[in-house]
Amino acid sequence: MAVVSPPLPGRARTRRIIPGFGLSLGYTLLWLGLIVLIPLVGVFFKASGLGVAGLWSIWTEPRVLAALRISFGTAVAAATFNAVMGTLVAWVFVRYRFPGKRVFDAMIDLPFALPTAVAGIALTALYGPTGWIGQWLEAAGIKVAYSPLGITVALVFIGLPFVVRVVQPVLAEVEVELEEAAATLGASRWQTVRRVVLPTLWPAVLAGFALAFARGVGEYGSVIFIAGNLPGVSEIAPLLITIKLEEFDYEGATAIAAAMLLLSFALLLVINTLQARLQRTGKRAGG
């Protein structure tokens, strides 16, 4: 029988599983505070100088409400479109082989590298009234440029890579054997996708949706050229903030920024909560 020696005095410390976790956590919280928390607090602190009545009066201005509605409405529409089409694009890249696949796969990342102003100019040249595509759409009675539809097109362009790059690795890890087993049991292709593939992909699709939405809400460079910037029609909230700053109305600008932060945080909180529930449901189903 082995004899276990008693612990020596002064060595009764419990070993941590993750070495240096306390120091790493401290650095993480410090940088998050400097980069994220302090600037956000500064926005709310500056806006608080208006008081509740002042904030509410700015938030309820028709021009501000219209800008917020356009920014959030087009961002949700573009993110929803990207959630569907981005999942299909990821499916094609993972499950199929075709000539030029690597070229098309690399093109997905172009919105990450392309300056947003260049993207806006290119989209305006394409979808403008005299553009290659816009002139045909105008003839059919569809106005893209200088309208909320043009804003949505720009946000689809810059948001698609977020969904594809989040869904693609998750889809690559889905076991093809499960789909083959479902097919041998008599399930149709749609039933296999709906009951086997999608439950695994939903958290990733929601994560991509959240990233595309968050990018779209604050997008500026690729939107202002194709939007037309008509107050109440195609004026986005980031542009209105810029206008307020140019007029030296710093409190008004921070009030609009605070409204955007609150609305974005609320929507992202709902999305993350739903994503966490779907992940728990998937783990219970897998277990």
C-alpha cells in the first residue's frame, strides 16, 4: 500500500487549471474597458447632459425617427437576406466541387478588403438610373439607387461574408453519414435538411445574422453614395450624426448615437439569447 505523505506547511495552495488565468482576465477586462466600455460610457455621459426631456425630444423628432427606422429596417432586411443566401452559398462551397471554386471562395472576402467608399461608388454606378443594371430596373419601374432599396443592396454586399464565413466551418463539420442514414430511412431531401442539417446550423446562422446586422446598422461609406441622403426617405442615422457634428450639435449627435446603441444592444441581446437556447436544445437532442 502506498503511503501518502501529508502536505507540507506553506504548500497548501490549490493549483489552477488555467495558468495565469487571473492575469489574463485582468488584461482582458482592462483592454475591453479602454476600447469598448469607456467610449460607450462617454457617449451616454455626454447625452445625459440633455436630461430625460431633452433626449426624448430629440429621439421623437420626425427626422431622427425616420433615420433610425431606415437604418434599422434596412439592416434587418439585408441581414435576413444574407442569412438565407449566405447559408446557401456556404452549402455550395462545402458540398460541391466546381471549376473556379477557389476563385469564388476568395471573392466572398472582397467586401472585407474593399474600402467602403469604393464599394458605394461601384454600386451606385451599377444600380444608378444610367447604370448597367439600374437602367433596366428603372425601365421596369424598380428604383434601386437613391432609395431604401439601394441601402439594402449595399448592406447585403458588405454583410454577406459574415454569414458565409460563420456557417461554412460549422457546415463542414456536419456528418454526412447522418444525412445518408436519414435518406436510407425514407426521408426526403427537404426533410433531411430541415430535421438533420438545420438544427445544427441555426446557432451559426443566427451568429452570422447578428454580425451582418451589427455591421449594417453602423455602415456609412458604402451607403451614402447610393442612398441619395434624402431626409425622411433615404437618410441613415450615421449620416444624421455626422450632420449634427458638422453643425457643432455634439449633444444632439450623442443623443442619436445613444439611441442607436440602446436599440442595437436590445436586438443583439435577443439574438444571442435565442442562439444560446438553440445551442442548449441541440446539445440535449445530441445527448
